[in-house]
Amino acid sequence: MSLAADIMTKSAFAAHVGVSAGRISQYIAERKIFGDALEGEGRNAKIRASVAVEQLRKTLDPSQRFGANGTATRSAPAPVASELSVDEKPKAPVKPTVIVDPFIDEVAAEKLKQQKITTARMEREEALELGRYMLTDAARREMVKAVAEAFKVMEQGIPEMAKAIAAQFSVSTHDATHVLLKAFRDHRAKKARDFAAAAAELDEHVEDEQQ
């Protein structure tokens, strides 16, 4: 096709691809036909057929794609039984040939991937709101608080332990309390360092095996 023959009016291009002239105007308004596919502007714009067909193959939904001859693929309605002669038998409708454009398939796959990512993010946010997940910083604070409370309870029991030791070994309660408190606080300081080191090694994110 020459360059001049490739340029058509909207009506001629509509007939070429098998749709109405109004549909071509709609494609232009929706920017499914654009740029190099247009010659001129406004109502008098003409269509560069080869470019426009390639654009429509990429911008139309799969059900609206064009066949190899540039014509829109659509099935003719099947005749009703009353329109068939006695000798005619109903035939299965011929399925239109659709060219699968690799570019369109790639775009569809990328959109599906983005939708999955968005869905997964929304599910995580919902789970966080419901309390199933806890932020790592919050988990560290809760762990420190729980350990501190446990040590506090144990320290409060030292005076009672000191009294028992004083009675058992005939030493003063004051001395027994002093020895127990010193040993306990030394042990607490060492364990506090161990807990801090363990908390620092926690990952910011952990794999959630629950589906």
C-alpha cells in the first residue's frame, strides 16, 4: 500500500476495519488511535491506516482485537431454526481468528502482578489492624517490659528468701539480704545485656507461614 493510499477518511477506515465511523471517533477520543496515526486535527482529521491498526491491536481489549486483514473480529449471529431450510443443518459458528499480540500479553501480566502486590499489601494492613501482626519495634518494647516485670517479681521475693536462709544458717537477715541482692543484680545486669544483643539481631520483617 502506498503512503497516499494508506491515509483514509474516518469513514473509509471504519469500513476497512469493520466498525462504525462513530466507533472510530470514540477510539480517537479515548486515545486508542493517536499521534502518528492521525493526519490533521479535529473533525477533518484523517487516519493513517497501518499505524492505527497497530495501535488498536495494542490498546483494545482482547475481545475487540483485529484479525490479520485489519478487520475487527466478531462472530455473525447464528440463524434461528425457522430460517433454516429442510435440507440445511445447523453449523457451529466459525470462531474469528485473533492475533495475540505479545506486547498486550506482557502488559496484562504486569497489571496482574501489580494487582497481586496491592492485594497482598492490603491483606497485611488488615491483619495489622486486627492485631495478628506486631511491628518489630513494638515487639521489642513488649519483650523488654515483660522481662523487666519478671525480674521485678523475683527481686521482691529476695527478702523472704533471705529470712529463710538466715534462719537456716544462723546468719543475720541483713547480711543474707545483702548477699542475695548483690548476686541477683549482677545476674540481672548480665542477662539484660544478653537480651539486648538478642533483640538487636531480630529481623525487621519475618516470613509469615500462616495463610
